[in-house]
Amino acid sequence: MERAHPSAQNLYRLLMGPAAVTPDKPAVVQADENGVLEAISYRRLDLMARDYAAVLDGLGLDVGDRVVVEADTSAPAVAMLLACSVLGLPFIPVSPQTPDTRLRSILRTVEPALHARADGLDHRERAAAVGSARFGLGGLVVEQPPVRKDRRRRDVLATDPAYIIFTSGSTGRPKGVVMSHRAIVTFLRAMLDDGLAGPGDRVASTSPLQFDFALFGIGVALSSGATLVPVRREDLASPRRMIGFLRDAQVTQVHGVPSLWRPVLRHDPDLLAELEHLRSVVFAGEEFPTPELRRLQETLPSARLVNGYGATESMAASFTEVPHPLPAGQERLSIGHAHAGAEMTLVDEHGQVVTEPGLTGEIYLRSPALFTGYWDDPEATDAVLVPDPVEPRLGQRVLRTGDVARLGADGELYFLGRSDYQVQIHGNRVELGEIEGTLTRFPAVTAAAATLVPRAGGHVLVAAVVLDGARTQLDVGEALEFCARELPSYMVPRSIRTVPELPLTTNGKVDRALLTQELAAPRRTPAARQATNA
Ligand code: ADP
């Protein structure tokens, strides 16, 4: 690594800090190919990262050259991200499940120097213009070297990009979010200040590597000197396997999207009692339907449940402990206040800051941990990195999140939905999230999603609901009457369909585009029974 000069704010330096202090402590506990748990110490992880970096450094790459890293979360994958970081090579994490077409589009878009794949993945056609390599516990092997270029850069600065994450599209068309070392390191230091995890923790990470929730888990675990426990996809396949793995790995903190918990809550909630080491559950990415959250509280009575809110453009904005028990009748979760060193402000449609409790507005985030910009898209960048509405003349740029929230009595925020989920019905502005929240208060409904679907003569409001494991039939008439009592008439769905589950994106969030398509289909399908009051 003789040519690497990473700044003090380099991701590698933060995450491998514990290697000097607790070198023998497990940095990663993971399942090997036979499912047997193995521990990789901080010292070994650091050596692996340095070995990989030495190989990469021999390839003649320049600071800023991109490396696509295709892997599930594992010690070698983490070592690869660290090796890229120390050399100033922005990494683009992609999951092995990424369809060929999407991967090709990412390769075409970011023109990486290298596509590095974890050992043992299924074969993929190589992209001709891109170097290729594979890596694992045995080392990093270059299969096809990238084209050598003249180096223009020497130092890796704090402002240099650490990674580019492509969003999954739940927030619009996928965008390449470029994050600097300074932003991600500042964010992770704030997590240390907030004490989200400590050296005694074993942090289970369940999201695919391409989702920044996985990087969050890696970052939080290693920067706190804790142990990262990546959970393999096959171990998430059934509630019994998932809980058995978390129990055997003695996990103390689990990170995952709300849908992670749905199968175990529906089919085998008693299994949760086996997680005797578990102290906290951090969920993020979308709203946790409150009926399911209540059940999780009941079945994990001694675990803190933490609502992480944020977007890839800032990694996260806030972490709010869910009150235990969640007060009866509370259907919107608090996303609280921003994490240490950041601030969330609500701004109304006239650009005015919302100060009166009960009123709603769009969330603007003021933070030193904001992304640099979207890859090759200055217009989209300027649309969300905007002058601070409080005092635009200062030139400070803040993140316009596109999320709508209500101001609480103590300045805390209650997430209501994305501004693009605000729809107009007969001239009235409607938050789809309000309808969904109402539906989840109807007995036996555990999750709900509402959308507008095209019908002759315009659009109509249609909802899908998931019922708890014990119930298979919804009394649609009663559910609609309930909505009519609770909501203005224009917010009452035209029809409600019971579905076994809501469709999910690759990152495990509700796939609203797909749901809208499914609900727009008028016929019954084997997977969905429809009843309607139309
Ligand atoms: P994508 O889903 O397209 O991959 P992101 O992961 O960046 O992109 O999605 C960020 C969005 O997810 C936020 O703007 C917000 O709408 C939603 N979100 C994230 N966390 C929460 C949460 N705790 N509660 C409600 N919504 C959330």
C-alpha cells in the first residue's frame, strides 16, 4: 500500500481502528459454506484488507476509479470494501441476486475499472471493457487486469467518494448516490456518540450488500469495536432457520427492514423467545406497520426497538426508540429528532418552516453527512441538494428528502409518507399513509398499502391488506364501514383486497409500483382474493 495516503477521515481508518486496540476480538462471525460459525478477528480482517489493497495497488488504478463489488456481506466482502477505501477507489456494492440486465446497466453507467466477485458465485458473462477479479478468504485473484492508466492523483482526500449506491427505486427511478469518506465517517462517528452499539454487541446484518442498510451495519459494528454477524440469505429463508442462526451466533442487535420480521410473527412467534442475548432491534427503510410492531414488542419484551429513518443520500437521519408499550391508538411512529450533529426541519408548500405542532411539511435535513451528488446527474442533484430554506443567502445546502411528516408537541416528527404518495382525489390532497394507518387499526389487519389505480373515467383508490396468521378472511363490508367512520369519504378505498403478502423490492421494502400493477388487474388471481364495494 505504499502509494496509498488515506486521510484521517477515511472509512478504512475508522473501521479498522479497533484492529490496533482489540486485534484478537472477532470482527466478523459468519457461517462457512457448511453453515458452521467461524470467527475472523480484527487482525485477520485488517491483514486481508491490506493483502487485497496490495493486489489492487499493483493494477495501476487511480484515485476515483470505480470498483464494482459483487458479494453477499461477509468478511472478505468487508475486506474488499476496506481495500478500495484505503486506495480511494469508490466501490459500488451489488448483490449476487442482481439481474444481469440491471448489473449491465450499472456497469455501463459507472464505467468501473474492475468488477470483483466473491468466490463461489454463479457464472456471469464478463463485460469486455472491464477488468475482473475474484476474492475470498484465500485472497484476491485478478482474472483480467484493467487497462493501466496514468495516475493523476496521489492522496485520498476526505472529500473523495467512498462508494456509490444505486437506490432500489422505491423512491423513484434508481439513482447512483455518491457518498464521500467525510460524509460516511462523520455519520458513523455520530452513531458512536449516540451509543447505538458498543464493543459488547454482536450486530446481525440482514440486508443485501447493495442496500446502504448493509453498509450501515458493517460501519456501526466495526467502528464501535463490536462484532458483525452477516446473515446469509438461506438463513433468512424460514423463521426457524433465521431465529436458530441469530440464537447460535448470540446476536445482541439485529438490523433489518420491517418485512424481515413478518414471517416469524405470522407463523412462529414463540420462536422469538429463544433470542436470549438480543437487546435491540434496529429497523429502517420504511414504516413498520404498528400491529406487527406491537406483536414484536410482546414477543421480545426486553429488546429495545429502534426506528431508523433516512435515505441513502444521508445514510440515515434519525434513530428513535419505540415507546414500550406503544400507546394504544398510536398508528404513526415517531421518527424523533435527527442524530447527533444533524437537524431535521419541516417546510410547508410555501417554503415556510413549520413550527406549530400538528401541522405537516416536507422534511429537510441539515447534516455534515450528506451525499456529494448523484452519479452523472447534476440536475437531479440540484433538485434535492437545495439552499437552506431558513436562510438561503448563507449558501448552505440541505437535503430535500421528499418525505412528509407531522410536527409533534416536543418538536419530534411523525412520518406520513413520501410526497409522491400524496395524491389528489376530487381536488383533495390525500396521504396514502393515512389510509394505510387507518386500515391497520381494523381487527386482524397486520399490514396495508393503498394506491390509485386507473379505472374507466379516472383513478380510484384501492387498498391491499395482509391479515394475521389466525385469520384468512376479511369482512370487507365492515372494513369499509370502519374506514368510512374514521376517514373523510374521499379517502375511503373503493375496494380492499386481501393478499398473502405485500410484494417486496430486492431491498425488502413494499414494491408500490408492482402492487399498483397487481391491484389494477381486475380479475381474481390465485394469490389474491378481492372483494369490492364498487
Ligand atoms: P430506495 O428505497 O429507492 O432504495 P432509500 O433506501 O434511500 O431508496 O429510501 C429512502 C426512503 O425510505 C425515505 O426517503 C423514506 O421515504 C423511506 N424510509 C426510510 N426509513 C423509514 C422509516 N423509518 N419510516 C418510514 N419511511 C422510511
